[in-house]
Amino acid sequence: MSTGLEDEQSQQLLSLINGLEELIAVTDQDGAEEVLDELYVLLTKIYDRFPELDTDEA
């Protein structure tokens, strides 16, 4: 995966992604919308902490 993460961090990320994929596989549209809402909040937190990552030139 990314070289910016330590091995343990990479494993944590993979575990979370696998869990999300399993959740998405068994959810309905309302559940998927809730997952998207939470992912949006998470992405917002990441960009708030590291604003230099936001390279979108809208």
C-alpha cells in the first residue's frame, strides 16, 4: 500500500477497508448513503488536518 504508513498502520487501514467492503456488500441503499455520509465526514477531517492534500482547483 502507501509508503507513508508504517506496517501496523497499513494493516489497520486494510482491516477497516475490508470491514467497509463487507458492510457495503450487505447493506441497502439507505445504509450505503449512511456509509457515504460518514466517509465524507472522515475525508473532511483529513483535509482539515492536512489542507495541503486538497489539490482540487475548483
